[in-house]
Amino acid sequence: MPPSVESASRINLRWIVRLRWGAVVGQVVTILLAARMLHEALPVKALLGVCAALALVNLGTHVWLLKGGNPSERASGLNLLGDVLALTALLALSGGAYNPFAVLYLVHITIAAVVLPPRWSLALTAVSIAAYTLLQLMPEGPLLVLGGEDQLVLHARGRWVAFVVAAVFIGTFTLRMSGSLRRREAELERTRSGAEAAERLAALGTLAAGTAHELNTPLGTIAILAGELAAQLEGDRRAEAEEIRNQVQRCKQIITGMLAPRGGADLEEPKEFEVAPVLEAAVKRWQEGRPGPKPVLDIQPQATRARARLPVHAFERAIANLLDNAAEATENRPAREVRIGLSRSQGELRIQVSDNGIGVPEPLLRRIGEPFFTTKEPGRGTGLGLYLARHVVERQGGEMRVASAEGRGTEVILTVPEAGA
């Protein structure tokens, strides 16, 4: 099942909480070190009290998110506003505007610019400017200066440390946030693609229903006539009539499958089964149902008893679709090769269908598996075979990969979790 799409506001607040934990730890360490190293005494209890209050607020926010809280942009804005006020309190107690860590205001302004709408970002910027201005007007408090050392040199070192801290926070937040948002965009794109595919397949189902209604009667008539011919003929002619009858039955089964959404995979319940015998039966049935190259089946010994949980009939149709594609791709080859293999590795089963056919041009390869996209000539394919195969395995936590080179063949790999692994 595809993962649920996390809202942008939740991503933002989650990363604000994570960064705040780092900020609290850094503040506590800085306060304790400064208390031992500074020439003038610091109000350590008051400073640690501000850090404790910030930690409690962060803990409450963290618990709220874990319980499924649905934050808005306002929640992120208020949290950043709280951070600005806490920083202002810490600076007011430890040097005011002369404290080199005043540069950390820029961290909150940057975060607001990235994650908040313009009105919140501007408001937070204005609050930060006002807070820093008030610090300038306050009486000078304890300075972060060591006794006996050159104050300008030490102040420069303090500014360097503050700059490094601000750079690390800004860089970490920006990279993490952009990564989370890119993943969210990818999830949204997959959701959109799935919705579009579902709409197209629903339309196909409606069309298939009308087509089936029109075709069932002539196909039934052909099946009856083929049966009567088979009863009247002998030898090879009778076998040919029986083959016509079998092919008509196959057409009726295909039409029936088209009537179900997404080829019936949504309606058929998955069940656990041994993959090797089902795969062998599907390949044999495909070979009996159509002329063409005889697939070479290779089942590795460690996979002979391996089990998977899939909709069985949909899986068989997926294998038949892959074999159809492989056979059609090799039609003009003097030596037609179609191979299908089953292997097992690290709790996964791998079904590999390969051919030595015409292959797929590189620019089109990334679109293979999209619904209704086909590289075949008009009238020879619907573009659903690979999509249905992918749909069958992805709904059970698997995946489909396609590798192809123009003129050198195609390889389709279905990977599914092993049942009980």
C-alpha cells in the first residue's frame, strides 16, 4: 500500500521540534561552560530555567505530534515565536546585544522564511528586529569574556562559535526540510498518477462492458460451431477445430477479466501459495494457448518450495501478459528466445522474464509500465499488460523493474516478499 502523504505543516513542525532539542542541549552546555569560564558571574538558575521551559514546551509539542496532532501554519509560527522570545530572554540575562550568540536570531528568521507563509515570516522578522533593538537599549549585563584575556580577541572567537552554530542549524534544517518536501512531492505525484490511472481504467471497464455485451453472442456462436465441426471431423482437422474452440474460450475469459477493475486484481483476495508450481502451470497454459517461442523456465533449487501471498489468477494473467510481450518482441528474430526464471534471496522472490527482441528505446524506457502507454504498433497493444503486472505485485509490497536496450532485448523483473519471511 502506498504510504500516507504527510502534510507540509506537520513536516515543518516536526523538524522545528527536532532542531529545538539540539538547541536546548547546546544552550545548557554553553551556560554550564560559561559559568565556569567567565570572569563575571552569570544568573545560571535563571538561564537554565528558560531552557527548562523551552524543553517542556518542546516535549508537549512532540507528544501532541505523536498522538496524531494536525498542526497548521499557525502552530509552526507560534513555536518559532516562542523560540525567539526564549532566545531574547537568554541574551538579556547574559550580555544582551553584546552577546555574540545574538546572531542566532538569523536562524529563526531563515526557518520562518522557508516554512511559513509571507505574513508569518514578516511578523517573525519584525519581532526579531524589535527584540534585538530592545537588547541594544538594555543596560549591559555579564559579558562572555574571560578574565585576563584580550576582550576583543575573545569576543571575536565567540562570534566565530556563534556563526558556526548558526550555519550548522540553518544548513541542517534547510537540507532536511528540502529532502522531506521532495519526498512529499514524490508521494503526491504517485498519488496523482494512481488516481489518473484509476480513472482511465474505470473508463476502460465501462468500454469493456459494452464490448463484452456485443462480443459474447458471436463468440458463443463460434464456440458452438467449432464444437460441431470437431464432432464431424477427424485427425488434424478435428484438432484444429478444437483449437479454435479453445481460443474462443480464452477470448471470453479475457473479456470477463476486463470487466473487473484493474484486471480483477482488486476484487480477487490474495492468498498464500507455492510460486513454482503456479508459475509452471501459467507458462504451460500460455504455451498451449498460442504458437510462438517456447519459454525456457529456470527455477532455482532454493525457490522450489518458496511461497508468496498474491491474487493467484491475477498473478497468472500478469505472467501471461509478460510472455505475450516477450513473444511479440521476438517475432522478427531468426532465433527467438524467451526465458523466465524464479529465484529467492533475502526474503524476496524474483520472477524474471527476458527476451532477445527489439528492445525499447532509451527515451521511452522510463514510461514503461504506465497505463495505456505502449511501444507497439497501433492496434497491437493497449498498454495495460505491464501496468497490470506491476499493479499485482505492488499491492502486496513488491515492485517491478524493466531493463532494456534497443536491438538487444528486454528484461522485466517482478520482486515480491516471500510469505512468512
